[in-house]
Amino acid sequence: MAEFETVGQSVPRLAGAEKVSGRVAYLDDIQRAGLLHGALLLSPHPHARIRRIDTTAARAAPGVRCVLTGADFPHRYGGFVRDEVVLAHERVRYAGEPVAAIAAATLEQARQAIALIEVDYEELDAVTDVDAALAPGAVRVHEDFERYGRRNIAPLPPNVCAHTLLSEGDADAAFAGCDVVIEGEFRTPAQVHAYLEPCSALAEVEAGGKITVWSACQSVFRVQATLSEVLGMPMSRIRAIATPVGGSFGGKSDVTVQPLAAMMALRTRRPVKLVLTRHEEFLMMRTRHPARIRIRTGAMRDGTLVARSVHLTLDGGAYTEDSPAVLGFALLMARGPYRIAHLRCEGLAVYTHRLRAAGFRGYGNPQVSFAGESQIDDIAARLGMDPVELRLKNCVVAGDTWVGGQRIEAAGLRECLMAVRDAAARRPTVEVRPGYRRGIGFSAVAHICGILSTSAIVRVLEDGSVTLNTGAVDLGEGAETVLAQICAETLKLPLDRINVAPADTDGSPYNWSTGGSRTTYMVGRAVAQATVDARDKLLTHAGQMLECSATDLELRSGGRVGLVGVPGMEVSFHAISQRAHWVAGGPVIAHAAVMFEGGGFDPKRTLLSGNGIGRLGAFIFGAQAFEVEIDEATGQAAVTRAWSAHDVGRAINPAGVNGQIIGGVVQGIGYALYEELVQEGGASTNPNLADYKVPGAMDVPRIVPIIVEHPEPSGPFGAKGVGEPPIIGVAPAIGNAIRALTGVRLCTLPFSPQRVLDALEPPA
Amino acid sequence: MIDITLKVNGSEQACRVDGMTTLLTVLREQLLLTGSKRGCDYGICGACSVLADGRLARSCLLLAADCEDRAITTIEGVAEPDRLTDLQQALVDAGAVQCGFCTPGIVLALEALLDVDPKPDETAVRTALGGNLCRCSGYGAIVDAALKVAHG
């Protein structure tokens, strides 16, 4: 059925041919005349006072044009707590924190000069995990915390940068009436984003003093705003441009190295490029929040879920960044997609002397879902129920409300659960080799897509083709293609008549960020609205040209407007735009600005619950099934088959949706089985891609994506997001399979061979 | 410094290197062939993959001075500038390209496979990709594209 021309088609991504040819210029591929190269000096200590930095020899070294230390950055920054510094000033707070930066004529010269800097450190006691940080009398990571600017001004205990409490019903009383109560403590590790393109930036100052910063980022507007804070310059003097992004997954949502490149360019008045090495990436960038989750779930004998309580402790590392938002979001999702009337979710984000934790695909949800979805299976086992039946019995449906009272408009969760159950049931039986066990585990997934504001501009060019500008950065997921499809469909134009402009603060309208699974849903809404407005303007012109009412006109494929019922009576977009440009009315330009309904920041709400944003977005659901094989001799677990079903409202580009699902599942397999940045005594023991295991092609099986479509009323063509959900239920589903195979619940990720062996043969 | 001549994508290139300069650095910084990516610079991620005498190699682990006698093919030399190989087209069509940073290395790994094993099965394809990390795609569409090119 040709309901749509472009929407619903797996059109290849717009930059595909350029990417597959190696012709796309990522940041490090850009050259400039007179370019200087940056290099960094990182702290070897997790906590130390900087007694003295001697840069004399470095400044005198060949080729050196600029040496920066913490004293060169007087302004702190931070979206929630103004605790961040670009270079450590007087004190280092994690091993890997940058202490000095040098710009020189060549990269080799910059690195050689770095080696000439002498730093006199006074090593101090460090708190390198949350228990140490919360112990009475613990060393404080930020002694001046109370003096920092904060979005939430409620008082907090030492080494706590955020506290949130969400509560509905009366959980304590409800547990007393439950037939079954399961309790557990779960722990999750520091997962590294491990995008293939290291963080990088190039900065250049114009003659007038305005600075332009190119970088791989998730939001040019956040880069611009943070640079304004750091440099003490108005946003009008700062231009941020996104270069093609070589993967991100949340790791490039805040600034990375842009402030350093910018300051070096301001000091030298030369273009400066700074590209991290992979080693520096591991030492100084970000990870997913390590978490400790204490959780109780209570149910009645018939399987009705009644109560849940969650206490979440997130290790936020040395700087706050997005920790308060990750905490609030995790607690909002900790109920899971179930009708549980009595809920108490409380949590802390804690400072430690570790590299900062940040947003990472799922934004706290993978941690709480690991705990919550594990307990759903434990309850099913205790009651002797089928775990999928238990989920189906309790799952939310359209019309139900989420924690906090927001209505769920569309929910294909039941269909997703049944789809993965049926697909798994149909799998061919294979003979399991002696010495191996093979079994299956399930999980349900809920998430939210949306968040805050965005906008779009649609301009009809003189020949009737269109330039679309949204400020959205395509991180590789295919946002540009999907947004072009929404625009093309609305105008019935072929896709090659849509030009998607790159994100550039000088020309793009505001977009909060590419994150929160929001681009298709939120930016798509802005694109659809702006395009409808452009279409109406085209129809108005056409009515005047054809001397009829615009209401009697219709869009025809290929960029034409015609009189309904009269095939030959039509004008082309080309003719309309010529008229608009040269005769009457002026060029057709339309824009739309949207904010998720009721989704703004509320200071009072922030103060009361610690959770700042009211309605975040639209609810999205999925279900996952994993067949897992464990080797009884080695304890190695491997996924042998996997199914991942997601209600995306409508798949604008099914191949793109499938790519998100399979890619997210594989990151989830890494999280479940391999990935952990190990810290000992405040230093990483595996800060490289050899010792930190990212799943390769031979580590994962063929994954079956299943697309479910329950159109979201507010979404463009009914679409909603899918970027994050596929990672969320992987670890619990694999854990549920291991429990089915061993009878033992593994509560700590990753499920390493040693942990699986312990499940097979519990230590005496 | 050493003056060397490299044979890259069929043409001879005069380069000046020191003994420790890697092929990747020469390709990117002297010859401006930036399709080979610096993902880790220590031989794990595969984003810098090239063909040396037709065999897959990591240009970040090769010393440029050792490559004088080898025919080097980079992603820029896989097809004519305005053309794609069947494999490249299949990768685009299958939705196998996401951020694209690993893609040049993936293309070369698969071209090297198809050169010696024109009809690989899925295991052979996954094995050939074993040295190339992709953090976006989960490999599914990449494997599909390779199998489609090989088996139609």
C-alpha cells in the first residue's frame, strides 16, 4: 500500500556513498594553513594538590606557541553544578584530569614540550568509590561545593551532588501485605562509550575577535553556551559548527576538548586543532555511571505486582556534569513498565575521585532496569509463573499513567512481549554440546523520548527544492535522512530535492541536543510543523496563480500544486518559488519551534523532589529475548540468538530503526558480558581497547530486530524514538537466562566467566 | 630523516620520514589520504586498515620505511572517485553505514576477504571482520551486505 511515498521506506542514508568511500572529512581530517596542534598533560594522581607547575622549559621549546594551565581558565562551568574546570586548578580530582595544554607548530613538538612541564604534586587521600566517599569524615572531592552555583539549591550531604526522591502510594505499608517480597542489591560497572572517533576540536579566531569552533558534538548550542561560560564571552561572539560525528552514544553531549582548542586559538590567533589519543580518551573522558541499586519488589500470589522500592547510588566521578539528570531519569524509570501502585524511589549521585560519569545511551535506565527486570523473573520463579506471563499480567497499556501522573498515549508493550516470546519459541532446536548449557531469558523495556525544545526552518529555494535546517547533529544514527524523509513526505518531493544543512550556531535554529532518543520524535515534529507551514504558503501562492481558493488545491508528487479534480491545472514549486522570489510575497520560508508539552524546568519541583523537568516526552516500549550458552568448564557466557522488539510508533526508515536496534543490542551485550573500566586505587587498570573489551563481529550472533508500530498521536507520522531502548533490557535478559540455567541470580555486571563459574559452583 | 618512495593506489609517491613514522601518519599527513582513520593508533580498532600487496594490514602498525616494496591500497584507491564497488554499494543499500568512522577499514577487510574467498559463509565474514571494531551497527547489516554481494 502506497500510503506514503518516502516515509516507511528504507532509503539509504544521505551521506552513505561519501562515508563508504572514505571521503567524509571528520574533524581530524580538516587541514588549515598555519594550523597549530595541541597536546595535553594529564594528572597521574586521583587526588593531589598542585604545589607548583613549572612551564619555563616547555615555553622555550621549539615550535611552542602557547602553554595553558588551570590559571588560564578563571571561569567554572556546569549545567547543574558549576564545579567543572577546563584544566585542574590548584587541585587534581582524578587520575587523567588534564593539567596543562600546549599548542605548537607540529604535534611532535607539542608532545615533546608537554614532557618538559614539571608539576610538583602533593598527593592526598582519595575516595575512589561511593562507599569511601559517603563514609563519615571522608575527604571531600569539592571542599567549596556550597559556594558553587547550583541549579538545585537544596542542602546536600558531603560528597553528594544530587539527591532525588519519587514516591507514590505507600510502599512500606504495601510490602507488609504482599505474599512475596524479593530483595536484592545490584551493582553495575563503568562502561566506556568507546566511539571510534576520538574527541577533537578545531578553533579559529576571525579578525573581529569572533571565534569559530568545529567539533564532533551532540549539540552545537550546548558547545556554544558552555564556551560562553568558560571563556567569559557572549554567545554572539562564539560560533559552533558540528563536523561529521564518528559515534557518540552520549559521550559527546557536553563539551569535550572544545574549550582547550578555543583558548589556545584565542591566545595564539592561529587555528588550533586538538585531537585526543585513545589513551587520553580512556583516562580523561567519561563513562556510564557505575551504580549500586538496592531494590525490593512485592507481589501477590496471583502475580499482581504491588510495591517496589529502589535506592540508587550513582558514582558520578569528580565533576557533576549531567549526574542529577541521570539520577532523576533513572528513578523515574525504576518502576518499570508495570502497574505498581506503591512506589518509593530514592537516590544519590556521589562525588568520587574518578573520571566523570555522564550520559550514555539509556541515561541511567540500563542500571535500574538490570535490577528491576531481574527481580521480575525472581518473582515469577518464586510464584512458579512464566516470566513473560507475569510481565503481560502487569504491563502498562495506553491510557495508564506513568509515575508522576503523565498519561501513556500509545503502548505496544504487550505486542512486543508476545512478539519476542513467539519468535523465541519458534527457534530451531539445536543439540547442546556436552559441557554446555543453553537457555533463554526475557526483559521488558520502557523509556522516554522527547525532552525540552527544538526548532526547524524550511526554505524553498528558487528552483522549488528545499533547504532544511534544524540544528540537529547526526551522530551516525541517520537523523539527517529521517528528517529529510519527513520533510519530503510532507511536500511530496523526491528526497534529492531536500538539502539538510549542517548544524551551525550561526545559521541553525535552536535544538537542545541529539540525545534522549529525541531527534526523530522532537525534531521530526518541528520539521513536520515547519514543512506544513511552508506547504500552506506554497498553496497560497498557487491559489493566486491559478486564480482559485487555496482550499481547492492539492499537492501532487514531484513538487507540484494542482486544482483538485482537474489533472492539467497545476503549477510547479519551481514556478511558485520564482514568483515568490521575483514577483510577489518574498521567498517562502517557514519555521516551527516546539517544546514538549509541560516539559520545561520547574524550580519548585526541583527543590521538592530533586527532579527538575516535569513531562519529559513520549513513552516508548520494547521487549527482548536472549538465548545464552554457558560453558560449564570456563564459565564463559555467549549470546547465541537474540530478538529485540520495539514499538517505534511508526518506522520512518525501517533499515535505520533496525540499525539502531542491532547496534544497541550489541552495546548491551558488551555491557552484560565484557565491558568494565576497572579502577584500582584510583587508576584504571585497563584503559585501552586491548584490555577493555568492545564486542567484535565474532562475539555476537545474528540479532533479529522486530518493529512494532502503534502510532504516537503527537509524533511525526506517528513516529517516536528508538535510539536508547535496545541497550536497556539486554543485561537483565541475559541474567535471567543465566538464572534459568544455574538457579543463581547474578547481581553484578559484567557476567564475567568467574562470576558465571561461581553461579555454576557457588563458592563454599 | 629518510627519503622513501611509496607505491600508493597505483602511483609512486616520494616521502620523507623518520624511522619511526607509521604508514598511517604518512598517508594522512603527507599524502592527505585521510580515509584511513586513527581510531586507536595501536592496532586494535582496525579503522586504519589498508591493503599491502593485497593483504589486509593496519597502517598504524606498519613503519612507512618498511613499505617501499609493497603496493599499498587505501580506501581512496578501492574504486574510481565517482564510483562505488559492488561491496561499497551493498553496504550503503543495507544500511550498514552509521557514523562511518570504521567503514573504510571494514570495506578493506571485506574486499580482502572476497578476493581470496568469493563465496564466504557468515562465519567467514564475521571472522574477516574480527579485527575491525564497529560501535554503531552491531555488525548485522555489514554481514548482510557482504553475504549479499557474495551470493546475490
